Amino acid sequence: MIKVGIIGCGYWGPNHIRIFSQMANAQSTMCSDLSEDRLNAMKRLYPNIKITKNYKDILQNPEIQAVCIASPTNTHFAITKEALEANKHVLCEKPLTLKPNESVVLKDLAMKKKKVLMAGHIFLFNPGIMWLKKYIESGELGEIYSAHAIRTNLGPFRYDVNAMWDLAPHDISILNYLFDNCPINVSARGQKCLGNSMEDLAFATLEYPNNLLANIHVSWLDPKKVRQITIVGSKKMIVWDDLDNIGPIKVYDKHVEKTSTFYETYGEFQLLSREGSITIPQIGMGEPLKAQAQYFLNCIEKDEWPALCDAQKGYEVVKTLCAIQSSMQQNGACVKV
């Protein structure tokens, strides 16, 4: 039984408490938050959990082997570093840090302490995304031309990071996973529509190796909640819609063919669109957060590095986000990652 401490009981922390309380090989032992009301709410839901306003009580508890960090983004580096120094395994919510070099420090420290350090890139455990990965690897899409990701909603508004840092880590981690690479360079524009200090919408273009372009649109200021990714290949195209419970994946048998048309003096190419059927594969309905927690626990039990979303993967996402932020500050200039 792995005893887990959860730091942060705001928006996402209670979900971690719920999941680890349900696991056969784990227990939510203690949680911390600065809000007494939130702590009391957790105590009512989970009478056996210990509560504290000081997260250091979790780190100093010798019974607790692992820590889940769901505190504000600007605290991730300091708390994760303290947890590793206290010889705890760590699952830290995305993004891992706010600076690339901080992610490297944490990675080196985790290796030195021989502790699991995992970034909470939950969509890598989404059944639809896992299916997408296998389908791309099968080669049925042909050559990948482009990808387009949309993640919008009206709120929730944050004041510690902008919409890009809040939402895009999901899509960057997904694209890096699907393409087995991180971007070469980026270009991005953002806007502060509501007049506060944080961009509430942004558009970013990421260039991956092999001339592959990906576009990301994130917004807190949109009438519709959208969670979609479109992958365009030379043979087929795919749309993943996380909010479509009936069929989150749709495979479009559509592509473009070149045909030669010859005249007396020259020849030219014509582009012809070919349209076939739409396939909706059956996708499993497992809960990604539970799959992520089990993966974390398995890595601890087997003493394995969490290759799917380790500190290196977290670093690559943070490095990309910093390049995007730099591009936005330069009105869309191309920035190397």
C-alpha cells in the first residue's frame, strides 16, 4: 500500500484524492491547502484523511512515500524540489515548471535521489489519444502533413498563468507524443481581450521535423467548449473530439491525388480530391486520471522511470511554452525551441 499526500485541494486536487482513495495499492493519507474550508470539505468526504494547512507536514511524514502536487503553477518547482529532497516520489500537475532550467534541475535531482518524478500530462492516458498514436504508427494515414488543435471555453479564468500556459500544455504534450518529437520552432500571437495582465486567447504554430506544421488555438473567451485535434495525412484524415461520447475518433477516407493533364505544348498537374467513407472505431471508456495514477504507482513499485511523461517530457513542454511566450512578446516572430 503506497501512502500518498496531496498538496493543493483547489480545482484539481480533490480529483487526485478521490482517485488515490479508490486504488487497491494506494491510500490518500494526508492533504494540504491554505483554505480551511477546502480542507474541511475533504475531511467530510474522506473521514480517514489527515488535513493540514502546511504542506511541509506531508513532506516530513515518514509514512508518506509519494506526493501529488496540484498547487498553483508558480509553486511547482519549489514544492517538487522539496519533496524530492525529502525522498518522496512525485506526480506534479502540468506544467512541471515555469522555466526549462528548473525542469532540468528537478530531473537531475530525481535521478540522484532515485525517485519517480512524473509530469501530469493526463491526455497521454486518454483512450482516444492512445488509439491515435497506434493508428499513426500503423502508417494508414500516410505522410503526416499537419495537425490542428482547438481547446476553448468561456473560462475558467486564471490569474497565475495565461490561457496558453493553462491550456496548451495538454496539446503540446499530445502532439509531442503523437509525433515522437518536440517542435523545432514556433510562432504565436496572443491577446488580452478582457484587459487584464494575462492573455485570454492565443494562436500558436509549431514546426516539427519533416516539414510538419501544427496549429494550436486556446481561449478562455469562446462560446463553445471544444477539445479537438485534427490530423491530416496523405492517405486519410482523423478528427479526435474528446467531448463526443459516442465516437471520439472519426477517420475520414479522404485524400488528394495528382493527375497529369497534357496539352500540345506543356503538361500540368491537376489536384483531385478523393472522398470515401467515415469510420468511427470503438474506443474504450477508461478514466484517464485513474490510468495516470496507476501508471505512477506501477513506476514506484517496479522502480522504473515514467518514460511516457517523465521530467524530460515535462521539460520539452515547458521549453516549447517559453518559446511560444517569447514569440507572443515579439508579435509573432519565429522563435527556436
